[in-house]
Amino acid sequence: MKGRIYTTISSVVKNLGKQVKTLQPLYEAISNSLEANATEITVTFHKNASQLLLEDVSDDRVTGFSIMDNGDGFTEKNRKAFCELWTDNKISLGCKGSGRFTWLSVFRNILVESVIASEGKKISIPFSFDFEEEDIKIEQKSDISNNVTTITFTNITSNFNKQRIVDNLEELFESVREYLLVKLFLLKNDGKKFRITFCIDGTSKHLTNDNIPDLTSKTFIIQSDLFTPPKEYSFILYYHFFDDAQNSKKGYYCANNRAAQAMGSGELGFSASLPNRDSFRMLLCSDYFDDKDSDSRNGLIELLVNEDRNLVVPLLFSDIRPRTIREMQGIIKERYPEIEELNKKTIKEAIARMPYLASIIRENDEIVKSVDSLLKDACIKFAKKKEAVQSKFNNILKKQDVGNEELLNSVNEVSDVALAELGEYIQYRNSIIVALRKGIEDDSKKEVFFTI
């Protein structure tokens, strides 16, 4: 029975460890339904405080869910794949064969019930850490007209029993839409209909073709010089702007058309608001990413653990991020041509506030600038520059033999820093003088200043 699933369930789940997130089973279950050609998917969230090991057993929170679909179901082929480790049954769809193990990272018990019209059978699979292939029950059914598969997730594991599963319908809806945005957009683009219904506390919300935005895409190439001639890798940046005044800016690296890893705020190239506080989603996809995400699908692990390029990982984030930011900036400039003039005004205002940091402020390369972000960035860079210049000058003074040119350059650098610090002091002094003058002229402030 070598290779069968029950021989290694515990070790596989243990290896997934803390990589798995609370909602991962939900993402995987919906993905599985879509990949099984389901057009109707219903997710119902259950509340049952007694399933949790909590001191307050009256705490009313989501502790599990069930998902029902009209997809292909657990056919003989799919049952066989379910009982094999790292199956490649759906490898062409980007499936890793590890999704069901993320289920057991969060839930102790999963019950699969699948009615298959083509086989005239009802399949029941009690999936748990103790699962064995012989546990699968198969009943003959002669009156089946439609496929229906229901998977119920209950009994949260000890690793997650103190974590709250999201119980806000809107938040659940947005979380799934964001995670599967590229996959759902491509299905919509191919003319495939789907309806995913989320139910909780008697209310429901539907995710359909109609509320998946039409993404625009831009393709670009990044070369790896590890090969002769250099090997080219294609990347597609999908994006959409929302006129919602929410200032929500999010980007993702996607593997197999899923959001595998969020881009950090610094990776987006700016922290200021877009005009009108518009929002955007940008999702970077590539075949290059598809075999580099973790088994839990929570990070491009191959790119995170490798510090040096090699034949398996010929491109690192340090190669991909700068080019991606440039492409993002080009898209934003095209979308908002007024940004250039707005940035000029912002730079002028920032320099007026801290003129002694003018040279650093002008060097800022953020695509969208704000006075606060410019000044914050300039102060950080000036502090680092000051520390580096002082360290370099001290090291020169310790040397026995120093060339005139080296000494002169270091003295000039120290002088530049000193001038900036002098400017900072003068501005600070002027601010105090202005405040004191106001205190003298304004009777309501005199008492405050004399007390100080």
C-alpha cells in the first residue's frame, strides 16, 4: 500500500505547520469546486461554540463551514487521486495535490458526500488524521439526475482553536474574491458562468461573473543571465482601478492564478493616495511562479529561501520587484497624467518645510508623492547619511596615511551634513521665535508661555 494517503497524513500536515492560514481550507475547497467544473457553489458557515476549547463556551462564533457544488464530484478517478500523496491528477490546472492536507491543518474532521449521476453512486469519505482508503463508503443509487457534492468542515484543531474564523459576510466575500481574482477573471473571460453563494446567519451574498472586474493586462519579459544566450521569462501584470475613494492599494504575486503572496507596501513604490483616493488591485502572474509557491500556497517559498540565483531559481525577487514597480508606475502615469504636475507642487511644498533636505527630497522616486511621505523618507535617508559620513570620517582620522583627495572628499561630506544640520537648527529657532511672538501678541497664550 506504499504511497497511500493514510501512511503520511500526520507528517504532511506537520510539515505544512504554521504556513497554513485560517481561511486556507475555504480557498482550497472553492478552488477545487471550480476546477471540478462547478457552476453553482454554496458555502454555508456554521456557528457552534461547543466545538471550540474556549473558557467562554457561550462565545458565538463561526467554527466550521460546508460547501456544496454541482461539479464533477468524487468520481472513480478523483477518488483514486484523493488516496494518493502529491497526486498530479489536476496538475494541468495548477493543482499541487496538497490542498486536502491544509484542510486537516485547521479542522480535525471533514465529511465528503458526493452523489455522481454518471456512476449512479453516492460516495461518503470521512476524512481525518485516521483516514484509510477502506473508510470510503460507496452506495448504488438509481434515481440520481444531477451531481451534488457537499464537504463539511468541523472540529477546529488545537493550532487554530483560539483563532477567530472571519464571521463578517462582506469580509469573507472580499477575501475569496481577492484570493481567486485572476482565476475568476479568466473563467469569466472564457465565457464560463459561475455563482458562489456565501451564507451566514440567514443572510447571503453572491459572487458571480457580474461582480468580477474586467482586468487589464500588461506583459513584459525579464531575462536571466545565468544562461547563454540569456533565457527570457514572461510576466503578466493584471490590474484594475476602482473609483471608490477608499485609497486601497494592493498587489499580489500569483501562482497558478491564485494570490500566493501579497506585495509589501514598499513594493508598490509609493505610500501616498492616488487622485480622488482611487483604489487598485495589481496581480503579477507568470509560469515562473507556478512551481515556486509553498505546499500551503502561502508564499513563493523558492524565492524567499534562495539568496543566490541558480539553475532552479534563475530570477530572485531582487530581479523581479524593480521591473514590476517600473511597470506599475508606467500604468499609473498613463492612468493619471496629472500626477506629474501634482508631484511638482508637492515637492515644492516639502522643500519649503525642510529646505535643508532639498537635495534628498528631489531624489525621491515615488510615483505618487505626498508632503508627509517625502519628509519622512528624507529624514530617514539624512539620518543614515549622517551616520555613514561620520563613520567614514572617523575611520579616516584613525589611518596613518591618508591621501589628500580622500581627506578632502570626506571633509566636504562632513561639511554638507553640518550645513544641513545648521539649516535644521535655524528653522527650529525661527519656529520658536514665531511661537513666542504669537504668545506675546495673543493674550490667551501669554499665560502658557510664561508658565513654560
